Amino acid sequence: MNKKDLIEALSKKAGLSKKAANDAIDTLITTITKSLKKGEKVTFVGFGTFTVRKRAARKARNPRTQQIIKVPAKKVPVFRPGSELRKSVK
């Protein structure tokens, strides 16, 4: 399923126009992104939790040249599925 399919499913299920469904999904994504940028956790009970995790700096090897390079530390978004989601996918 991609964004277009999700918009179509939401518009049918909620009785919205495709534009309204698109706006709702865009607002949801934007709000989650802004919260993660602030370092906040976003939780949907039963579905899952979005958080930001810090990755430490490390050394890696370029497979083409075999040269060792330094990979800087960075923050990455992480999704942890909730128990209901895990059970439904089994």
C-alpha cells in the first residue's frame, strides 16, 4: 500500500473527499515529524510508538576501496509496533 492507496481507503471508509483525506494524512505526517524533531515520543495505543534514537559515531569500511571511514553520530527515527499490531500480523 502506498500513500495514494491509503488516501483512497480513507476517503471511502470515512466518507471524505480525496482532497480531505489527503489533507488529513499530510497533517498527520507533518505533526508526527514535528514532534520527533522536538525529541518527543508519539504513541498510538495498540498501533505503536515513534521515537528518535541516537546512533553513536563509528568506523566503517568502504567495500570498494577497503578504506576505513568515520561515520558521524546521528539521530534516526524508530517505530516500535504495539502489541495489537504485532498480534494482528502473525
